[in-house]
Amino acid sequence: MAKRYVCVICGHVHDEAVEGKWETLPTDFECPDCGCGMEDYEIQD
């Protein structure tokens, strides 16, 4: 099942069903809305 990750800074949602697996993103991934890194995302329940 696809997971959703939410940027805790701006609320951008990375939906694996649409944007691909979180684990396959490059390590220098930045939020497309605010520029924060992966460490600023939390998995959404």
C-alpha cells in the first residue's frame, strides 16, 4: 500500500501512489514547496 509523507514545515504531501516510493528519492530531495529536506517529513497515518 502506498504511503503518504507530510512536510512538517509547509504541509506538502508526498503521495507514493502518485510521486513514487519514498525510499527511491535522491538523498538530496527537497520539498517542492518550501525547499526543506527529507528529514522534515513525517509519515501520515
